[in-house]
Amino acid sequence: MAHLPQSLYSAARPEFPYPGKSVQPKWSRFPVSVRCASTESLTSLTQNAVETELKYMVSQHGWGVRRLRRDDEEEIRRVSLVQAEAFHIPLALFNDFFFLFFQAEVLSGLLYKLKNSPPDRYACLVAEQTSETDTNSSSSVVGVVDITVQTENSVLRHFPGEEEYLYVSGLAVSKAQRRKKMACTLLKACDVICYLWGFKLLALRAYEDDAAARNLYSNAGYSVVESDPPWTSTWIGRKRRVLMTKRIS
């Protein structure tokens, strides 16, 4: 079990801004189609990590991907902010107020996973520019993705004989860094984790009507194996999703 700085738990409680102070989201989900090289050898990628002194597990397209530093309070806050700004749905009224609550919820969830998950069962991967002069700064983190070992039967029933798989979630990319293949690099790092941990199957979910995200995942080697039932789209606030999977040989 990991021991995290106590000050982070107080950080999970939101501090409200003074009247008139606004929070300007700068991040969003990856909204465009960028082709990923899904056929690159994982052996060459791990060799590439060795050549860069193991600082990054993947270094491509000017981006380096590594694991989140669990003892770095500022980086943990930064990652939670990246994901919060990516997935927060703006509201017409009291948007700043509700964003702070959402950000606190994201930080709380991240802290729980970091504290209670073994390092070979959960990883938070962060991306930064390899050309940055100070890549030790938390502000250099401009992309993030989570990867977790899961045993959900709704996924495993499509793959008889498999007992576990790696689930990819929380992919967030800086708005300013779109169309630069950062999302592709983050997904490739998930392939490397799958290879290093000895798994063969990766899975993720995407909204059925999100063509850009589905193209991104398809180009990275994922295939649709299941869709939500048609009647789920009648639920208020619920959109249909597709389950996409990828095998690592």
C-alpha cells in the first residue's frame, strides 16, 4: 500500500473563489482523428526506453510518457486538474462552483487508487514534451491516461480463457496540444504496460456517436466487440457506448 502526502487529502476539499473569480477550462477530451502507428514492435519501444535512460516508457512524436510520481503532490494535483477540465460538462449557472466540486471528486478518486492499488495493478501515465528544459516540473504534464487491471465478466465473456485484462480510461489531452499525436503516444504506452505486466488484452469504452474518439482507438488497434443495448439511449443523460478491445501478442 502506498503512503501519500497527508496534505493532498485536504486538497481534495474544494476552496471556493471570491465572487467574480472564474475558472477557465483549458483541457478537453481528444476530439480529432489522428492516425496511430499500431504495428510498431513493443520490443523496439522498450529498447527505446532503455536508450532514453528509462525516463520514459515511450518516447514518440516529441512526447515522453512515464508513470505519475506518487510522491509529487503538485503533479498529482496537476493530473487531477487535467482530467477534471477534460470531463467536466460546463453549466449555464454556477459553473465555477460545480467545477470545484468535480475537481475535488477527481482528486479524491485518484488518491484512492494511488493509495490502495498495487503498482502492478494500476498505473496513471502522464505525457510531457521531451524537449522541455524542465520536465521535472508538474506544469510540464499535458496529457494523462489511467490503466487498471479488471475482471469484469461483460468484457471477459468475449475472450474465453482470459481471467483478467487491462482497462484504459481517463484519456485527457491539453486543448493546446491536439493534432500532435499525444493521444497516440499515451495509448502506445498502455501497450507497453500490458506487455511488461504480462497481459494480453486491453479494453476501453467510447461513446457510440463520438466518431473522432472511435477513429483514434481504431487506428491504435482497437476493435468494437459490443455496443450498449438500443434502449439505454432513452435514459435521460445517458449515451450509448461501445466496448473496444485489443490483443497484445
